[in-house]
Amino acid sequence: MFDDPESPRTFCALAALVFLVAVIAYLALPALVETLRATSHGRLRGAPLVGAVATVVIAIPARGVGAVTVVANGKRVRVPAKALEAGPIPTGETVLIVKAEKRFVCVDLLPGDLKEVFQ
């Protein structure tokens, strides 16, 4: 199929590949920008993240990074997160964002009586 680099089939195949890469980049760029904004100084387009209640969507291992979702400015956003205590936090757990760093937030488990309020 690609024996002759100047053939119309080769040109069409390369044009289709370039078009596909451009479409994927166009679709992925807003998500990348949103992720970068979400972790910028603990704020999401002016909405403070510290004090917000979030849900763990990627388990947070001991001394590792997972992810939480939080609603800020009416949008649900996923933010990288670390546990404030050393223990792991499983997926689905409701947590409180207690500190915001440049690239992640620190979370802590909600006390048992508050879990019922936010679930």
C-alpha cells in the first residue's frame, strides 16, 4: 500500500492520519486545560476548594496520589488528591478538602455523623 511515497493512496492515508490526530488534540485540549486550572493554587475559576466536600474516584493509597471529584462553580471536576493521614482512602469515600497545594489537594475522612449528611 505504501510502496510508492508519491502515490495518491499514500497521500490520502497520511492526510487521514493527520486529520485524526488534529481532531483528537482538539477534543482533548479542553480537558487538559480544565485539569491544569483545577490544581492552580487550590482554586477552580475563583471557587475555593479548601473546605469543600469531595468524593474519592481513584483510591488514594498510603503516601500516594489518587483523585477526588468536587463541585465548584456548578461543575463537577476531578482533582489529584493525597490523604492527610498516612492510611489509604478507598474509592467512593466522602472526604473533606483540608489543604490545597499547586498540583494536588490534601483530604481527610469526614466524621461518621457528617457522612450521612453528604451522602
